[in-house]
Amino acid sequence: MHIAVCIKQVPDTKNVRIDPDTHTLVRQGVESIVNPFDLFAVEAALRLKDAKGAKITVITMGPPQAGEALRDVMSRGVDEAVLLSDRAFAGSDTWATSTTLAAAIRKMGDVDLILCGKQAIDGDTAQVGPEMATLLDIPYATFVKAIDILDTNHLKVARQTDEGAEVWKIPTPCLLTVIKEVGEPRLPSLRHKMRAKKAQIPTWGIADLGLEPESVGLSGSFTQVVRVFSPPVRDDRVILEGSVSEQVEQLYKLLKEAKVPGI
Amino acid sequence: MDYFLTEEQKMIQELAYQIAKEKIRPVKGELDEGEEFPWEIMKVLAQSDLFGLYIPEEFGGMGGGIFENCLAIEQLARECIGIATSFAASGLGAYPILLHGSTELKQEYLPQIASGERLAAFGLTESGAGSDVSGIQTTAVKDGNHYVLNGTKQWITNGGESEIYSVLAITDRTKGPRGATFFVLEKGDPGFSFGKKEKKLGIRASATRELVFQDCRIHKDRIIGREGTGFIAAMKTFDKSRPGIAALGVGLSQGALDISAEYARKRVQFGKPIISFQAIQHKLADMATKTEASRALVYSTARYMDTEPSDSSKVAAMCKLFAGDVAMQVSTEAVQILGGYGYMQDYPVEKMMRDAKILQIYEGTNEIQRNIIGQEVNKEYGRKKDTFF
Ligand SMILES: Cc1cc2nc3c(=O)[nH]c(=O)nc-3n(C[C@H](O)[C@H](O)[C@H](O)COP(=O)(O)OP(=O)(O)OC[C@H]3O[C@@H](n4cnc5c(N)ncnc54)[C@H](O)[C@@H]3O)c2cc1C
């Protein structure tokens, strides 16, 4: 089985501030990390590999520095990596990103399973996975918490929804976006770290992917970010205190006063 | 300070510190409080390849030496030397096999220890034999192709948790210093059981137990080296392992310094951060200087020892002595800098101070280290032709 994991390098949001004047992210001095949800996708791939054997290739679209994110996950046991990097990709929205990633999957040819995190912590759209599956015309499942291999061309996956868990039988090739329940991401090992450090990571640009300039980057994007702003701070909040039962009492009273239906 | 580490050595440091920060920091307090063996962390360390740093590649290790092992131990020790001791003690248990074992013994046990699949331990101390190793009473009597062990080892780190034990027993009392032999014992060998787990002042996440042998019969293939080489093997093992104990001290000192310096910059009294008081600054200056000095000594000793020199006992003892004493001093000062907060369990330095004390006791007390260094100095100067008088 060949598993492709799509990851994104993101600013470490634990340390991110928004500039109050320009409303943009203050990126200075902010470390880049692998999108935490993508580490669950990597872990899910590694667990399938541990159990049944697989080749895992990780791909990311980003500037050359994003190669660091690829080496990070290689140091956890991923076999190979591909960096999709080209000036033409700059300014991509989720559609242009999906177009580029899907082209890379097509070029790889033999991918049986694509794994993504449920969303990226910087954009929070959760769109790239499903869009990619649509472009590749393969089935997909989102918010997956468990994956089992049923037979050579079917997986059994459990999805977490607001209503409860759903268990699906899904044919391969397919795409899954995963949530943290798939398992805690492992740390690197020294052997893999040494291998990752030395690895030659191929970079594929627009020509390698056979894409037209109009379909990628800013020109291939349906959406553009016009303005970013911090929502105004709300000061009408009440913080309840006391024991749990006291808080419940107070909450009930407040909800009643607010005439919430059903209370 | 830049110690001109290789790419690979930097990776070891980075990886070990990542484990310390992400995995050890969140659980160390709980494990200490509950006196709970850190199995989860041992699994992470196993998966990270760090258990095999000093073991040759042909036996499943990473092919490094004492220095690489010290680098990893130091980083783990910045967070918790209870956990780091459990890690390091497996190395102590492995060394007799690595140094003196037959190829078969090495092939059998070293790959399991290198992968972290099984932990090792070292059984020497007995109730009547602490500093004076020659006082051991545990016997191994030959019976055809077997040996029968009887006796009790006490305070064995990883006792009950490890599956592989290097145990020293008397094989022929009449032969004195040539009368003891190391054997490999396995958890589950008939006649081999464990005493209760000790309650301790510090390193409470590490397990310390008795090993009890009652007519424990093992095949003679379990001998490490030749019969009668046990005391020499013990001394050689300590030479190899003492820099690792010193590295525990370096890491602990660094951890205590890091917390104290940050605290002193933030804690305001008399309208100023306490770091602006000279008394506090001088404490921090001494702590930083001693920590760096012990690191420099440990690194140079470990590097030197990896060249297999003949005079390793003295330098191994020096770094264990120095880094252990420094860790005790630095962690005590850390508590002082944090004042009442330092004394409280909600802050991490009281544990460091409790933990540091063991570094002056196990693997030979610091008095014994001074004895070794003193004897070596005496011998060295006895050989000198140059004279001042
Ligand atoms: C937590 C812990 C873990 C341990 N783990 C292990 C282990 O894994 N394996 C193992 O085999 N052992 C282990 N030990 C045992 C440890 O190595 C001994 O405790 C140590 O060697 C000291 O022996 P003792 O406690 O009997 O002290 P003693 O030898 O009785 O010493 C008492 C005091 O007298 C001093 N003293 C003794 N002789 C001299 C001398 N000739 N000159 C000057 N001063 C002297 C000592 O320095 C000490 O201050 C462990 C001990 C502890 C506490």
C-alpha cells in the first residue's frame, strides 16, 4: 500500500499575535511547526505501516523552508517526501492548493490512500482534503478516528460526527481527514532523524506537475483575502463562580432570565 | 558554550531534550508523588533509539560511546533524574555483558537492551556490602553445568522492572579478589524473586528493590567473562558508567539554574526584580559557573574515555564527584532563590534538591570517589622521576 500524507507548515499559533494596526499576523520570531492535526495523519499512516506494511510519502506545498516540516515528519518514520514549491503557487486559496496537491498525487500514480489532518490551525477551513478528493474523483471521509484495512481494496473507517460515530466501508483509492483520536503522534527516533537530515527531497514546480499558470496560485484562486481583523472584544461576558452545583443554579437562573426557549 | 559537537551528537541532544520537554515535564511530578515507574517514558525512549547509543551496531546499537550516552542522559536529567536514572541504569546493567560477555551472551542480550525492548539492571550492593564491595555474601556454587545462587542484593535500581540482571556473586571465597563472578539473571528464573519497593527521599519515579536468590539454578553459559573476574568487571563497569551519573548532575544543575534565573528576573520584592540584588546575582553566577565547569569536565572525560585509555578510573571518579557535588549545591541554592516557593511542591526545585542527594551516594559515594582519586594521585606521583625536594 502506498500512503500519501499531505501536511502544511504553519506558524505556531500558541505564540502568534495580531498586529492591532495592520490586522495581520506578526510572523516575526514566530516558529514554524507542522500543523498539529497533520501529525495525527502522519501517526495514522505510521500505524497502518506498523500493522500491515506500507510506503508513506509526505507532501507539502509551500516555500523552500517548508522542507523543514517534511524532514520533521520523516524523522518520525515517514519514508519519502516531496516538496511542491514554485513562485507560481504563491497566493493559493484552498482550491488552488487542492489543484496543486491533486496534481502531485496524480504524478505519483500509485497512491492507494491519502491522509490529511482535519484542518489547518492557521486557516481552519477544513476544505483542502475534500476538494482534493473531488478533483481526483475518489471517495473521501472526514473526521476519521479509526482506520482498518478490510481487504486489498477496502478500508473500514470510523467517523466522529456531532450525532455519534459512523462506521463506513470505503473503497481505495480514497482520501481521509483524521482527528486526534487516531492516536498520539510519536516522537522522532535517532535513526529516522539521521536519515531525514541526509534525505534528498525532490522539489516539484508547476512544469513538473503539468499545470497551467492560470490554475494555480493567486490566479487559480476563487477567493482572496480582502481584509483581516480581530473581532471586537466582547465585554458582556459573565464568569460563574462557586461549586459546580452552585454554577449550575446560577446558569439556570440566567438562562431563564434570558428567556432561552425550553428552559 | 560551543563544545563542537558533531551533527549526530547535536541530534541526540535535540531528541533527548524534546522527549524531556514534551513527555517528561508533564508527568514528572505525578510519577514522583505516586512513586510510579515511568513505563510510558521508557517506551518513548525505546522507540527513539536512545537505549542503544553506546552499544555497537553489530549488536543492534547506534555505535556511539560514553559521550553520546552522556549527552542524552544530561538532557533527560534537566527534567527528572528519577526517570533519567531508570534509563541510565539499564546501561549500567548492560556494561558487564558489553565489556566481558561472550559473543553469544552479547548476541543474546545486547540487541534487546539496545532496542529498549527489555531493561537491564546491575546487582552488586548487599546489606553488608556497600562501599566495601568485597563484603558480598551472595554465593554461586557450581553444580555440573549449572550454578546455584543464594543470597540477597539490596537497593537495586530497576529491580523488579528490568528483565535482565548482571549480578555479582562469590564463586570461591578462598580466592579473595579473584573469588567473585558476574552472571546474567533473567526475571522469571526459578528461585529468583524481588523484595519490596523502597520508599525514598528522591528519584521516586525510579524503582529500587531487593533481588532475592533462593537455590536459583542457572546454566553456566550465563557467566559473564571467566569465573573469578567479577570484581575487576565491577570496577571497569563503574569506570564506564560514572560519567553517565555525572551527566545526570550536569542536567539537574542546568535545570535548576534555568528555573532560578527565570524566577529571579520575574519575582519582584522591594519594588525590583530580585535578580537586581547582588546577593541573588552572585548565587546565580556561582551556579552558572559550576554548572558549566561540571559540563566541561564531564564532556572532556567522556570523550577521553571513548579512546579506551588505561587511566580512566581517576577521571571517571573526578567527574562523578564534581558534577554530583555541584548538582547538590546548585539545587540547594535554587530552593534558596525561590524562597518559600522553592520549598513548596508546586514549584519544581524542591524535587530537584531531594533528587540531587542520590548523586553523592550511588555508584560509589563521593567519599569513595575521593579515595579513588587520592590513591591514583599517590600512585601517579610515586612514579614521577622529577622532584622538587
Ligand atoms: C537509590 C539507590 C539506588 C541504588 N542502586 C544500586 C544499583 O542499581 N545497584 C547496586 O549494586 N547498588 C545500588 N545502590 C547502592 C549504592 O551504590 C550504595 O548505597 C553505595 O555504594 C554506598 O553504600 P552504603 O549505602 O552501604 O554506604 P556505606 O558503605 O555503609 O557508607 C556509609 C558512609 O560511610 C562512608 N564510607 C564508607 N567507607 C568509607 C571509606 N573507606 N572512606 C571514607 N568514607 C567511607 C560512605 O561514603 C558513607 O558516607 C543504590 C543505592 C541507592 C540509595
